[in-house]
Amino acid sequence: GAGFRRQAGAHGAVVGTKASTRTVTRNRQPETNDRRSTGLGVPTPVGQMVLSGVLDRFPKLKVGMVETGVGWIPFWTEQMDRVYTHQRWAGDGYPLKLMPSDYFRRQIKGTIQLDGAGVRYREAIGVENIMFSSDFPHATCDWPNSRQWMHFLMHGVPEDEQEKMLYSNGAEFYRAD
């Protein structure tokens, strides 16, 4: 609990947050408030990782954000850069060697499934930072229609970019070549 967080903080460790919580509805049935499928549970812990200097101190560390989609990333990286620039000016925060968006491009990848915004904004995200995920067997998965959805989402995307997002980025990240 709090003691662990205090000790971790004293050593500069980043302590993440839960992406989902369980609640019980009025009729006593469990209900999941799962923010992972929208990516909403991810920006805070990943932002902490970037702004606290973890990726600066460990430049070979690779981070995979799965079950999050990527369409939200252009706004998030823009805001991270703005916040960091303001904090640096104000003298707050860890002194990074790069802008937060540069650490994202260098060390973080995210997954897409049924993410039209992510495909449309791929240049702002970085084609090399996007990996396909079916999310099977979760409720947000596109199985058994994964191929049809990817064909639909990738319509008009150059073949070399499709190959990166659908195969080679993930193969490289997971060392599955």
C-alpha cells in the first residue's frame, strides 16, 4: 500500500495505476469498468514513466502498450511536450535530454484493433510505433473477423506501412522474426 509507494518513490521508482476497476451493480451483478479498451488507463503511468526520466536513464528499454488503441497518442504526446516545456521553464520535473514525444517515438509501441483513428493518424504516431493486436478473447476483439477488419482499416495505406503495422513492428518488438 502506501508504505510501498513511499519507499518506491524515495528510490525514484514509477508506480503505475490500475487500468480497470470492478464494481457491483444494483442487482448485485459484477460489472467491469474497463478503461483499457479505450486507452484511458494508460496515459498516466506511461506519462509518469517518461517524465520521471525512466526512458532517459534506460534508453534500451522498450515499452509496449497493449489493448489501448493508438488514436489518442498524437494529442497525448503534444500535451506531454507542452507540459514538460512548461515544467522545465518553471524549474519543476526531471531534466530530460529529449522532449517526451521523442522518447515515445524511440521506445514505446502501441497496438491497434478496430482503431480507424490510429491508422488515419499513423504519421503523427509513427508507423514504426504501431502493432496489430486482435485482443482475443476479450470483448473488444475483432476475432473471428480480424482479416476483414484489417483489410477495411488498411484500405489506401501503402503496402510497406501495412507490412510494418501488421507484422514487422510486432515481430521486432517481441523478437519473433
